[in-house]
Amino acid sequence: MARAQTLSTGRQWWHQFPAALRELASVRLVASFGAGGVLYLTPMVFHQADFSPAQVGSGLALAALAGTIGRFASGWLLDLGLSCGVPVLLAGLCGFLGDALLLGAHEQQGYIAGQLLMGMAGGLYWPAVELAVPLCSPPIPSARGYALSRTADAAGIAGGTLAGALLAQLGLLRGLYWVDMAAIVALAALLLWRPLPKAVPARAAGVEPMPLGRWLPALLPMLLLSVVATAIPPLMQSALPLDLVRGGLERDAQPEAISALLIGIPLVLLLLIQWPVGQALARRSVAVGLRLSLLCFSGGTALMALSALSEGGLGLVVLALVLLAFGQAAFLPTATEAVVELSPKGHGGLAMALFSQCFALSAFGAPLIAGLLLDHQGHGLVLWLLVALVCTLSLLLIGPIQRRADAKG
């Protein structure tokens, strides 16, 4: 009886959203499930294949470059008035071919080709699924739509990463590419069954197209803030593991098993809190969510720095990771909503492409800078203090963002 009531409550919760938004969330859940293991475990696959760190890193860097091209291509297609599903289907095709190459790659050439296709897939995918949210959300506010979409992303990535970890335990780590290929087939079936809506070109929206120079300045503070905020996840994937296994000035070095467990804390927590945090912030102005996220990022990285100075610093690390998870939960849906509010009609595709580029820029630059600092210092104290300072200074950008959003509204 209790189980039936729980299922009924879950159905009621799910059906409070418009059908188009439910379809979009399903698409994002399936896509993220397939990509979760690929994103987090591909370096491990090719480490097992005796690739050097430089070889693995070169593939990731080229994937980021391909993603830059894909993002602008996606934005251009969307602003032509095509269905948001077209770039997603193209992304699926690139991802499927990339998986096939990586599945059988044992030489650098095959690895690079696969990574280029995977980077192009990510670039085509993100602007389209982000722009689709305000098109699928009515009659509910788009901010709630972004909260649901980011929850679907978090659930998919967590599930996909867990599936990849299970495959690794079975000695079948390359099977994660089969998982992604199956997810892409399911994704294509969903999109062909119920296509996503079309973006509205400027002329069709009853407005004249605006030159980039007229509307980009209003978006620049948000883009600058995004470069800072989106650097946090890459640092948690690259600098944090090294900092944990090396230890701090006083904090003991941790075994790899403990480090992996600690890194999993924000991933699981994000899955649990993304919906309630996003839903709560959807009722407030974007300034509230952006301010909360930066304060959490600043506090979390400051605690990471302090942990290096304490023998019992592991507790501070856990607390820092909790704050960083809350920061991500606050930032992800709020920032995308802010870009929607600041973008002129008919140019949402290019605006989302520019916003998505912030993720690519951070993913490319943050680990590089962090690696140099860790190599030079031997610990993460200076790195985390600098990140905390930059996050705190970025609070100054929220005022201009809010004023421009209010003026546009």
C-alpha cells in the first residue's frame, strides 16, 4: 500500500510538468546516462592501454577545441529556426561514431579521432538542449524548467558513472562505450517519436535581427562570471584528486580508495539536492542564485585551503565538498536562466553557444593552471586560496547582471 502511494505521488510530481518539458527531461536523462561513464572514465580506459598522461591530455584538449566549433555550429543552426532536435541528432551521430572509434582504439590516431568526434558531439548538444528548456516550459516558468532539466542531467551522469564503475569492477571498462551507443540509439528514438520544438528566428519573432555588438555587452558580465564558476567542476576532477593523494602542509596524504570516495561525495549530493535547490531558487531573481553559488564556491575553496594547514583537515575537506555541491546546484539552473533573460529574441542559439563556451574554456584552462601551481608548490594551499579570492571578487559582477536583466524585463 505504501509503495503504491509512493508511486502515485511520484507520478503526480512528474505530471505537474508540461508534456514537452517531460520529453526534454527524458532526452537529457538518457543522454547524460550514456555520457557519464565516457566523460569520467575515458582517461582510465587509455591509461590501461599504456597511453602516457600527455597522450591522454592531448586528446582531451583537441576534444575541447572540436567542442568550440560544435557549439557555434549548433547556435547557428538554432538561430536559423531549425528544431532543437536537429543539433541533438547530429550530436548523437558524432557521439556514436566517436564511441565506435574509441571502443577499438589502441593507437594514438584512433584515440584522437574518437575524441574529436566526442568533442563535436558535446558542442552540438549543449546549446540545443539548453535553448529547448524555455520553449518547452510554458505555462510554468522557464526557471523551474531548468531546475528539472539539471536534475535529469545529474541523475543521468551519476547513473552512467556508476554503470562505468561496475563495468570496471568486471574488467569490462571499454563496455562504457557500448552503454553510450545504446543510450544514443534510445535518444534518437525519443527525438524521432516526439521532436523538440523549433527555435524562433528574429524575423519570425517580429523583431529585427540585432548585430552581435549591440547585445553582447549586456551578456559579458554573465559570461565572465560563468568562466569562474564553471572552473570549479574541472578543478574537482583534476586538482582535487592530486591534492588529496599528495596531502597538504599538515594534512596527511590519502590512499586512492579514500580519495575516490571523497570525490564521489559532491556527485551523489548534487543528485539529491539539485531539484529542491533549483526549485527554491526558481521563485527568486537570478541574482539570489548567482550570489549563493559564488558564496558556496568561495567558502568551499577557502575550507579546502584551510584543510592543508590542519592534521585533521579531512573533515574540512568533506565540509568543503558539501559547500561546493550546493554551489553547483545553485549555479547550473540559475545561470542558464540568466542567459535567457539577457538574450534578445531570435538570438538565443548564439547566446547559448557563447554560454556553453565558458564551460569549454574553464575545462581547458583551469586544470592547466592548477597543475602548474600544484607542481610548483607541492600542495593546494595557494591554488584554493586564489580560487576563493576570484570567486569572492566575482560577486561584484552580480549587480550589473541584475540591472541589465531588470532593464530588459
